[in-house]
Amino acid sequence: MSDSSVGLSALPRPVAAVVGAGGVLGAAHVGVGYALEKRAFVPDMIIGTSVGALNGAIAAAHPDRAAPWLDHVWTRLRRREVYPLGYLSSRTSLFTDRGLRRLIARAELPSRIEQLAIPFTAVAMDLVTGAPVALDHGDLESALLASAAIPGVLPPVARGGRTLVDGGVVAYVPVLAALQAGAASVVVLSTGPESSPLRPVDPRARAGAIASRAGLLLLRHQIERDLREVSRHIPTVVLPTGIETWPAPWDFGHTQRLIGTASRTAGRFLDELHIRGPGLYRADDPAPTPAAPAGPGTSAVPAVPAVPAGPCGTPTSSTVEAGL
């Protein structure tokens, strides 16, 4: 094995860092970020959904010290700051987005996406058509608010004549958006049980457990489909977090544990990483999944498919995790 195939340096450029959704579980992004910074990795572009859009924007604004910046934000974050109880926004949402606006303001971000140090895209969903929307220019605050607007929980955002909501509904891990943006390889920062090996569970005892399990399976199907599709064309590295016990989506008391565990686990994985061309590289696969060649007439960049909302359009507990 030649040294050129070892580690992130072997990934073809441009490399996209893809930061997935996950709500409070997005603290794991910080730990993975520490592991990447320790190995001097700087992406050529960053694509984020929901909480991954906020974390990704901070990383794009502060590429030389993104992990400490994110650590500072996450270790001081409390539930009431993001989901302030008692402040009904309107008929469109349970909460206002004032807490999220304050959080964005504290991150010291530029006003426009084009002013970020690293090219950045936030992924939202058009509430009318269900199509994913890539926000790669213009006002940064509205892009982040749109990408994190959990349907029914935080208010939708009107932008460019469209009504936008949380991108995690249609692109929980936005690797397809990275491929369409021209990435030659991707490094995925995903979080939560949706991205972990599926455990056999019988949830028949309670209605809530049944709904949660269905939401988990829906998101997992979407994630796996998108990862498999993109890995047919380019190297797709999914960084593990090593976290087995996940907190509730509104519980911010586990931040330090999530950061520390993810940093150590992702670091060990990166030190053993060998790139062998297009394929899916992740810890739960014994070997990278080989990339199947595209058939005759197949486009190298697939269209981004829309994924239907949850049963009856009601958010499950897993769906709520899609936003910050």
C-alpha cells in the first residue's frame, strides 16, 4: 500500500465536508472537528443541513480554529435558549426563532454567504414542492434559519419567493448536494442513531415508541440511499462518533461527553483510513464498499430526489432531531 493512499490527504480535490442534521446531537460534530483539525484537514467546501448548517457556517467562517469556536458555543448552550417555552410564535410554529437568531449573532458570522472563508451551502426544503434547496449565496442568517426550521417547531422562512423549512427532512446528510456542487470526494460528519448500525428493537409496547422507530427507519433509509448513490461516483468517508447512548433531542447536558467520545473515535478511524478510489468508507463496514460503474447513459451527477414527510405529515421524535 503506497503512502499516497493513506488518510485524508489521499482524497481527490475538491473535498467537501458534509455536516448532517441531528439537533442537540450536533455536539458530536465538534468532537469530529477536533479530530480533523488535529490532522490539518481543511475542506474546499462545506455543505450543511439543519444544525449541520450552523456548525458548518461557523467552520467556514473560522477554518483555522473552528473546533474551539464550536466548543465554546455548544458547551454554553441551553435548551431554553433555542426552544424558549412560553413564546408562541404564530400558528405556524410552537416556538419563535429568536433564540436561534441570538445564537447565530454570537457566532460572529458575516452577513453574506459569499463572505465566508470557505465556500458554504446550507440545504433547506421547499415546503410547497418538497424539493431540496441549496442556499449558497445571499443573506447568511436567513439561510441558517431556513435550514434549521423544524416543521411545526420553528417558523418557516420566506426567501426568494419560496417557503423554506428544515433541510433535514429531505437531506438529513446532504451528500447529493455536495456531489452536485462539484465535490470530487466527501467527508461526512453525521450524528445520531439514524447514522449508526441498526439495532433490532421491538417497539410494539407504546405508540410513541412505534412512531419513533418508524421515523428512525425513514431517516436511515434516506441516509443509506444517498450515501450509496454518491459513493458510486466519488470516495465517501463517513466519520464515526463512537456514541452508543444518545440524549433526548432537547437535552443539552451531554455536550462534553458527545464531544470527547466523537473526537477520540473519529481520530482512531482517520489514522487507519486508506483510500482506494470511489466507494463508501466507514467504521461499520469491514471494507470500503466498491463503487459500481454507472450504466450506459447514466449521468455522473444524479438528480436530488425528494423524500416524503413522515406519516400523516406529523413530526416524530426522530424528525424533531433534524433541526437545532
